[in-house]
Amino acid sequence: MFFLRLKVHFTLCLIFIFPLFSWAQNGKAGQNDEDAFFIRGIYDQALTHSSAYEWLHVLTKKIGARLSGSPQAAAAVSYTRQMLDTLGLDTVWLQPCEVPHWERGAPEVVRVVSSYKMGSVTLNGVALGNSVGTPPSGITAEVVEVQSLNDVDELGEAGIAGKIVFYNRPLDPTQINTFRAYGGAVDQRGAGASRAARYGALGVLVRSMTTGLDDVPHTGSLRYDPNYPAIPAIAITTNDAELLSKLLEEEAVRVYMHSSCRMLANEMSYNVIGEIKGSEHPEEIILVGGHLDSWDLGEGAHDDGAGCVQSMAVLQTLLQLGYRPKRTLRCVMFMNEENGLGGGRAYWKASNDKKEYHLAAIESDRGGFTPRGFTCDGEDNVFRRKFRRVNRWLPLLEPYGLGLSQGSGGADINGLKSQGGLLFGLYPDSQRYFDYHHTSADRFETVNKREMEMGAAAMASLVYLLDKYGLD
Amino acid sequence: MFFLRLKVHFTLCLIFIFPLFSWAQNGKAGQNDEDAFFIRGIYDQALTHSSAYEWLHVLTKKIGARLSGSPQAAAAVSYTRQMLDTLGLDTVWLQPCEVPHWERGAPEVVRVVSSYKMGSVTLNGVALGNSVGTPPSGITAEVVEVQSLNDVDELGEAGIAGKIVFYNRPLDPTQINTFRAYGGAVDQRGAGASRAARYGALGVLVRSMTTGLDDVPHTGSLRYDPNYPAIPAIAITTNDAELLSKLLEEEAVRVYMHSSCRMLANEMSYNVIGEIKGSEHPEEIILVGGHLDSWDLGEGAHDDGAGCVQSMAVLQTLLQLGYRPKRTLRCVMFMNEENGLGGGRAYWKASNDKKEYHLAAIESDRGGFTPRGFTCDGEDNVFRRKFRRVNRWLPLLEPYGLGLSQGSGGADINGLKSQGGLLFGLYPDSQRYFDYHHTSADRFETVNKREMEMGAAAMASLVYLLDKYGLD
């Protein structure tokens, strides 16, 4: 792009006009100039002197996938604890938690065995997390395609018993926020197996949870309803889902599916925590966090290595700038978000038992993409008032492309809501997330250094404002 | 991310709170509901039925790099003309233009030949576009490092003559808008060779124009000042620039550089144009465009295959929706933006000769990333009034993450400014652009389908509003 002479002109005149809310109206012009200056310093520091990208490199390339209960998850605990130790925090500790230990076993096989038109066709699939395996001889049965859990209810035992149920409702590609598209389809993955088992299905195939058409299968957790038999569930790629659906339009299709995944005994693991004690209100905690565990495919780079290293970078950056917080700043890397939330639950319990007060908790668990702002959540009786207060800081955040909206903070921090503070979720650009989510493609190379660093800077800026002004 | 039970909750409650400007205040609530509905339709259509991604696949994978004067550039003209012919426009035509024909020749060699510490070290470099080649025996000379054109002036003949000047000022990584970082460094690439030649330099090396540290050299155009000898210029990677700079801190360094690039005779080429005649004001033109040519490295995917297919997709989408414009909508794929602007100049001249009026022109030439809005430019005497008018449409664009700011429209449309309309540049997220810009890495795989389609939808939405309401 850009022929030179015009380009220079362009860059000189490219002055973004952001809504110029007048802070002077609040009679606080000087103070807010100081805030703008400090936030600019946070971004400068995060884009030039953060260790986040190096930490992510180790987590993804040297350690790799970090499924709860795996040796890699233990390595990640050890490594991040060591890194927190280098930052000069007041305290660093491990918080024990019990986690499930699921294993994928041998590569899954999904094969159309009866197509008159196509002969034998292999479909690319991966078992859903927490799924049981098939019998050693696999399962061979006729496939019935459905679009929803309701379809299964309607087909009932007559239509379902003895069959493999194939959930094929796609993510809605017209959703601008791809998390909404995900939310509109993920019940098939989470609850599809038990719903089908209720009517006697032998197994389920699930269309991968992604916005596009591609050849990468997406795992993710399912949850068995204890009232029905646990039957095996395998996600197939969106391209293969389309193929299978086409075959089913023309003829009855039998599929062979085989998996050897299994749930082992629970393991002990840890949340990794570091904090800086507040100088004026140490009893008010501001938490930043992500989750250390990942699925066993890929490297857990966006989900959620990025969130972990961003959270560590928040404390690193503030310390590098010589900032001494009034309130207690705590970085928490949670264990077992993906398939049990063991770390989150242990943290909430300990925190509530100690009657802690989290003034705010910020989770980054939507990928290391360019930040667009934060979603915000809280108890009904405090939310409106506190959210209004946070909205007054928008003019300081908008120059960095950040907005605020109502929405969940994150799975790992949700149990802190009852403490009466606010929960925030970093909200990055969501277009690419489901290209990688829960797949072998979630690798270090797909994380852009600047985009991820800007997410850390956004979190640090919000932490700074929360710490300086509180919420009351 | 997201344990299932919480996730479903999350997606249900994630309602983004955008500034709710009340359109009802204008007494136009009904009309603007209609506009919101139509724009939603544009996005739905662009995200599900656009051919943009397939077109981009052909441009990049089947045709490839499209340097002005090359056979591939001719193929791109032919292909995009054919694709416009399929859309059902009123007129499709080719507009002749004269373009330079530069050739890179054999792979460039840059080698440190004198380092006591390192021995012989090969640096990864590519000649800058429009550069002359070295003599067949190459150039071997001592290197002098500078940070700016001013440094060269200060060193003068005594410090420069007989040497290779190494421009090593990096892009400022703290700029949130990476185009600003680019604008702050690119004078070294564009004007560095002639400035050094003024004082008798034999050649120049230029640090690649990218925000990060990597191993990919970035080409791009230089411009020779006819008052001084044309000396060869080669861009080296940012990692190699750092290495060379370190060596220079410790000892004198001699470098051998060799290139065989050359400028051939000008060629005839074409802008590719298609239009839909306006039903009420055919004399008012709304242009959407990008540039067909690219550098000879990579596949010209982001720069600017994306802009071309987005521009075609704007007309395709509006026609698919059955929209009949009041004003004339014209898609222009310009030739030779990268090293001469031959296509742009031919278009401006023809348009001005015919006394055409471009009510608006929108260029996409900043990569196929998630759109964040538009920059807008115009003649001083009309800009404020017309820009205010466009700003009234913001509430319709903000739900799609789009804003408006003052800034250049784009190199290819800049010559239309004197017609008194507005120029717009699509402004996408800029963090990744300089990972790919002008390099072998600018490939189809780096373009996310949804991000690129959303750019086309953003352009189509603005076209719709411009067409429906005009600017007066």
C-alpha cells in the first residue's frame, strides 16, 4: 500500500478524533491528565519491556499442551511460580486444588462404512473432553442427523435407540461477536451425549464448534447427566460434518467410531498466585487472572496461555513503572478451567472462608487478540452504581480502542461475584478465536506479540484506575 | 476457555451497550430503523454469500504476486474483469495506463566480509523497489550507520563518501496505530538512497519497515532524486539490522552487496472498472477501490488483494440484496499503486477531463483485518460540513465496531479530492499489518475470511448511506 509521497502526508494528518468528553467538567482536569499520562506509560512499557511473549513461548513451545492432571500442567505450575518469583512481589504461593484427570488415549477413528456412493470414508474427529471411550471393538451403527437437543426429544426412542446421533447445527456466521455464535451452538457439545443416551443412542458425533468450514476438529468439555448412560462423543470437522450431512440426504449411512479415552482418578494440582500488598487498603483485592490448563491438542496458546502471561505482565509492568498500589493486586493462574473448574472452586471457597473482598477481578480468557474493551458483571444490588463509576473512566480508555459493556467476567472468577465487587472479562477482537479454539492449531505462532501485549496493557490500565479510585 | 455451564450464561447476557444516540430526536426513527435493518442485511449477506474469499484465493494462489508490468499483473486485470462481468453491472471496462516495469533479477546478496569477531556473515536482504542494481562485481565498502536523513547531512561528504550508508531507525513500537510508526520511519526507505548519494555513498542498506524483530526483509518503493546518482538500496531484516548495528559498535565493518535489479521500459496496463448507473443522480459517483498490483514477493494478499476483492464484494452484496442505487456506484481496481501510481493518475485525469463528480471515494488498502472504521479526508472548504453529516450516521455503524476519524483516504483516490467530495480509507486493526507488508509472508493464509468479509460489509454499509442520503 501507499506510494511514498502520499504516505508521509497520510501519517502526519491521521489524527483520530475520539469522543472528547470533557473531564474538566468534573473539575478534575489535572488529575486526569496525570491518569492519561500514566496509562500512556503503561502502554509504552508493555509494548517494549514486557516478558509476556517470552513466557508464552516457554508455556507453549517448551511445555506445550497442559491438560489438568498431566505432567505438562505440573510443569506449567512450576514454571509460572518461578516466573512470579522473579518479579519482586510480596508473596507468591501455590493453592492446592483437586482436578479430574482425563486421557484421550489412541487417535480416534470415525469412518463411514456403508456409503453406496462413497465407499468407506474416514472422517476427521477428536473425542470430546471428559468423554468415555467406545468398547474396544468400537461402535458401528446407523447415523441420525439432528439440529438440536429438541430434535432428539422429538425423535424419541423410536428414532434414536441403537443409533449414533449426529449433532450438526452450525455456529451462526452472521454474529459479529463470535462468542455469541458459540453460545448458540455449544449445548450440542456439552449436553448432546446425555440427551441422546436418554433415548438409547450408542454414541454421538458433534459438528466442531467453529465459525468456518475447515479440516480441524475441535474438542471441548461435555458433561454427563448421571441419570443416563455415559456414551462416547466425538467432534468431527465442519467440512466432514457437511460431507456426512450430504451423504445422509441421499442414503442411510452407517458409521464406525472408536476411541479409547478414559477418566482416571482425580489428581492434586495448584492455582499459582502472586500478590503485591496494598499500602492503604490491603483488604481490598484486585485480581487479574487466566487459566494455566489447556486442552491436550495444540499448545494452549490463545486458550489460555495468553491470559496467564498477560496477567503476570500486568504486575510486572506496574512494578517496572515504580507503581505502589493502594489496594492488594493479585495475579491468579487458575488450574482446570477446561474440564471441571477445580481451581476456581478451590479459590472461591478459600476466599469466601477468609471473608476476603475482591473489589474487582479481571479475567483474560478469550484469546490474545487486539483488545476491544471489557465486559463487566456484578451482583444486581451493586452493579449499576459501580458500572456507572467505571464508565466515567472511558475517556481514558477509548484512545486505546477500548469500550465497556455488560457481560460475564469469566468462568474462573464467577464465584467471586457474591463478594459484591465487579467482575471484568477482557474482550478482544473475536473473529479468529474459533479458528484455533480447542484444536491442534492453537499454537504460539498464531499469537501476535503486539496484540497480546496490548491486552496486558489494557488490563493494567484498568487495574491502575480501580486501584487509584476504588469503586465507591 | 469457559466451562460449559457458565459459558451459556455468558453468551446470553453479553449485551453490548453502545452509545445509544437517539435517532428519534431527529424525528427520523422509522427511517433509521430501516437503515439499521438494511445494514444488518448487508453484514448477513457479506458473511454468508460473498465471493470475496474465493476471488482472493485465485488472485493470490493461482495468479500470485502482481508487480506492475509483470505477466501476473496482466492476468489479474483479465481475471478481475471477468469476475466483474459475472456480477450483472451496467458497464465493465478497462482503462489504459502507463506503468513502470521494474525487475528484481537474481536473489540479492548482503554479506559482512570483514568482521574480526564474526567472520563472514550473510544478512537477509531484498532490493527496494525501483532500485538500480549494483555493478556486476557488487559493491564492497565500509558501513556507516545512521538514524535519519539528517544524520547523513551532518556526516557530510567526509563521513559518507565511498561508504555504504545503513539506515537503522526502527518503527516506534509504542504507537498504537502502526501506520503512524511506519510513517515515522519510511523516509529512510523512500529518500535515503538519494540523500546518501548526495554525499558520495556507494549504496544503502535500510532496516526493514516493520514493528517487530524478525527474519523477513521488507521491500517497498524508493524514489531517486534526479539531481544525484542513483545508487543501489537493499532492505535487510530487523534482526539482521540489530546484528549489524552490534558489530558496528565494536569494530569497523565492511559489507559486500550485490543486486541485479533494473528498470525496463514502461508498459501499458489497465485499471479495471465496473459500475452500476444511478437511477436518480447518475452524475454523482461513489467509488470503492483497491489496487491490483502488488510487490513481487509473496502473493499480495493483504496488500492489496483484499482491498480489490472487498471492493468487488461491495457491489456484489448490494446487488444480491436487490438494492438499486440512486447514485452511480463504481468499483475501481487501480494498477501500479506500489511504484508509480500510473493507474491512479490515469483515472484522475480522465475523471477530471470529463468533469465527473465523485461524491465519495472509499479505498481499502490497509490490509484485510477486522475493520475499526474509516478515515476521512476532503478539501478544506467542504470537509467540516460533510464530515459532520457523515458523523450523524455513526450510531448505525458503531454496532459493528466502526468509528470515524480524520485522515487520508488512500493513495489511489487522493487525486479526486479536488472534485469536492469526501475521500474515505477503510481503517482495519493495524497490529499485524507490518508483519506481512511488502514481504514474502503476505500470503492468502494470513487473511482471515471473516475479518476480510467484515471489511467489505463496512464499506458496503457506508456506500449505502452515502447513496441514500448524499452529502448535502
